[in-house]
Amino acid sequence: MNSISSRNVLCKVSFFRAGRSGWLAGGIERHRHGKALCLRFLRQLTACRSGKRAKAEAKAACPSHCLPNMACHQRTGPSFLSLCVLPLRPGQLRPSGQGRPKDGQAKPSFQTAVLVAATAAVQKSRRLRAVAAPLEAPPAPSAEHQGVADRSLASKVRGDFPALSTEAYPGVPLIYLDSGATSQKPTCVLKALTEYYEHSANVHRGAYALAERATEAFEHARSSVATLIGAKGSQEIVFTSGATDAINLVAESWGSRNLGPGDEVLITVMEHHSNIVPWQLATQRTGATLKHVGVTEEGILDMEEFHRLLSPRTKMVAFVHISNTLGCINPVKEIAEAAHAVGAKVLLDACQSVPHLKIDVQDLGIDFLVASSHKMYGPTGVGFLWGRPEILEAMPPWKGGGEMIKEVHMDESFYADVPARFEAGTPPIAQAVGLGVACDYLLELGMDQVEAYEQFLARYLWESLSAIPGLRLYGPPASAGPRAALVAFNDTEPDIYPQDVAGVLDVDGVAIRAGHHCAQPLHRALEATYGSARVSCAFYNTTEEIDKFVKALSEALETVRAGEGCVFDPDDPESCNCSSGRMRS
């Protein structure tokens, strides 16, 4: 039997294009988890040399209850591959180890069996392909990046992050390159959470030792946040449920007092949705006007348009420090100075910068700053707002309840001072304590060191991706100056979907993001209808991980560029008989 040709690969299956099922018509329910599982299963079957073997391996990978629902589509001949399409319904997937289902319940998941078989088969397939036609790796980055191991911050800290030593699937190490979405957590943060919950108490006013220790840890976290960003005092830090909550706080509380008909709020097209929608709501409530600044062809903020749109009518300029898609670092000082010159206030979304750059709010000259804990190596469910004290003191509360009051009468209430005024109800105590420990961890590392190492990673990542033919990279090149260690990209072929690329990379344990990254207006401006794939690094990542990612990406692109919706032999174009017949044309 013939060995697998290096070009006999699975054509791209368009799981993500609504209304286009093609050759797999009716075969797959568009299910959030099912699509990824099916993609891995189909990749496993690309290792099969014949329809007979495909059935055998499919049977081995699937529990018996799946077989009646299996539809096998075959091509005859030893060099053709077979696909086994497993219909998945929402709710069918279940975590492994939950036991047999009761009558009327969904059948148990076959995820573990499929992934074990998929991983082994894909690796075997690639070994065979490497013998037939070794993949040409992209050229290595420039010589200045070589020999970095001795100065790698990552080599010192990786042991602090348990997730980085785990496997994505059995036998497949995790390569985590999605820190722009959420960061991994160091052991000290995990330990702090455990310790709080093992000796938990509510904060403030408790007249016993356990409550006093909880309050001390909670308020220490506030001080740690203030120190990390250069605030003058901890009273300038308001704990929120996240950056989204913090922006809504400002838009509602500050906006209700300071916006009205004829006023303008200025944002940018590169904003995260959480810095767009709250201002849409605020301007709709108050009758103000919302305007936005675009980006240049180089993928940076259009400063000429910014200065043109800025006017005495502008009351608020709200913008992102680092774009989560373009990776550009916006000129905060220039923007803040210009905004203050016309009497406007400035809010900075620093979610992508606080964990990666040394931040000093006094030096930046802004009025508000927001960030989220989970992106800065802390727990989910907490973030913070920093504001200038005189501005915060003038803002009314936006949520009512306990803690944010001084006195409550049946006909009126008197409100607490900042920051308690904006922290109604029981706060996220454990999460705030974890955030404080994460800030202490960053302070101990030194943000100068973190920033320097990540700037090195940014250059290495950009150069590595630039060496892959047929990729469109978004944002300014690393050669243009400092940028974030994240790159969003797309294949230049319009029918290659970023979600497909990310799904194939997942088989190799490479975790990246695919989609619009909560930045739909920006992707429309970039004419990236289906979003983009994004790789984002942190100081715990290494150049070795980037090299493995680039190699896996090259292989993934080789797979998804092969075609769409069929299995074919490139040496025999007539073998393609899918509905589109693209490979014959």
C-alpha cells in the first residue's frame, strides 16, 4: 500500500461560514465545541491510507454508541483518504468521567478517545510526510536574536506557572500563546486564593481577628495596585468586576454629570467593544455625540484625524493604550496633552499595557485608567479604576447598597467617600487579594525587565511571522519602533478562515485566538470580515515556543490552503468531485 503523499491533505472544511455546508451537507451541527472536535477527528483521519483503515481507526476512536450516527464518505484507491463525519448536537458533549447517561439524557462525550487517536495519528502522518518531502521552515530571525537563552526572563519564571508545564492533549505539550485574552496565573496567586478561602471572612467592620486579616489583605491589594501604576495613594483605586465595569462606571457616573446635547465623546476605531458600547449608551442617554478616529494604512492611530476631530465640544477622550489586534502603542502623552488643551478628560484602557509596560499615571497625564486582573496574572472577576481624586470625589455613586454609604434614612442617604462610594455590596475579596499578589509578583520581577524582554519577544515574533509567505500581518512592523508582543494575521487567500487555522494549530497544542477579539469595527476597517488569528506573548514565553508555533503554523497553512470541502489527490485533479470543483479549475 502506498505511503501518504506529503500533498495528500485534508481540504479545508468550512465550519464557520454560515449557510455553506457543501460536501458535508447536514453532517455537522454548528456547535461551539463540536466544530473543534470534528476538525480534530477529521485531521486524525487524514493519516489513513484507505477507506478500510479509516473505518477501523474511526471505530477504535469512537465508542459504540456513536457508530449508528456515523456517515462515512470514501474514495477508492490506496492514495485517497476517507472522511468520517460525526454529527454532533448541542448538549451531546459531556466532560469525561461523568458516568453513563440516564434515560433521556445526552450520550457521553467521545472527546477523550478521539483526541488520543487524533494526536497519535497526526504525529504519525507528519513523520511520514517529513520522509516524503520535509517541510521547509521559514528563515530564522536576524542574528541579533540568537543566543537569547542566557538573558531570557522566561527561563526564570516558567516554573512559577503550573499551566505551562501541562499537556494540551495526552503527549502534546501546551504552548500557550493567548495571553492577550487572559494570562496564566503564578503559584503565589493560586496559593493566596486558597489561603483566603481556607480562612475566609468579610472585610471591614468585623471585630475579630479573621476579619481583620481579610481586611488587611484586601486593602494591601489596593496599595499594590496603586504602586504598580504609580498612583499617589490607594484611595485612588476603585475595585470593580473588571475593566468593562470600570468604563461603565465612568460613562454612567461621570457622564451623567458632564455630558449633554452638543457635547462630544471621542474614541477610536481600534477600541475593544467595552470602550465603545458604554459610550454609545452614555451619549444616547445624554444627547451627546460620539465620534471616532480611524487608523492609517500602517496600522497606527491616525493622529491627523484625531487633532482634526478634537474641539472645544469634546468632553471625553477614551482610547486604548495598546490595540489588542494591531499591537500598536498609542502616544498617550500627546493625546492627553491635546485633550486637556480643549478642556476634555482622558480615559485610558490599559488592559493590554499594565501587564507588559511600566506604567506611571502621573507621567502619562491622564484622568482615568482601567485594567482587568485576569490579563495581569491575577484572578478573573476583578479589575480596577484609577482616577484623579478631585474628579472621583465629584462623581455621584452609580450603584447603591451596603458599604457605599455613611448613613441611610428612609427618605435619603449620605454616601461614603471614595473609593467606598463606588464599591457597593460585598466586594470580590478573594479576587482582589489575588490581584494584589499578582501586582506584588510583577513589582518583584521589575516592570523594566518585563518590558525589555517582551520588546525582544515582539521583534522576534514579528520577524518569524514575516518569514512565512502569504501572511498578512496587522499593525506596525517591529522595525518601526516599540510594539506589543502580539500579532494578528490572516492568510492572503480570502477563503482561508482564521478559525480553521487556529483549530489545526490546536492539534499541536498551540493555543492562539481566532475571531474579532471584541474589535469588530476595527476588523471591518481592515476588511477582515471573518476576524483574524492572533498570537500574543507574555514574559513567560520563549523563543523556542515561537519557533514551534511558526513551524506548526506553516503546516496548518499547508493543510487549510489545500482546498475546501473535499478530499483530493493534487496529482490527479479529476479526483476532486466536490460541489465547487475548485481544484479542477
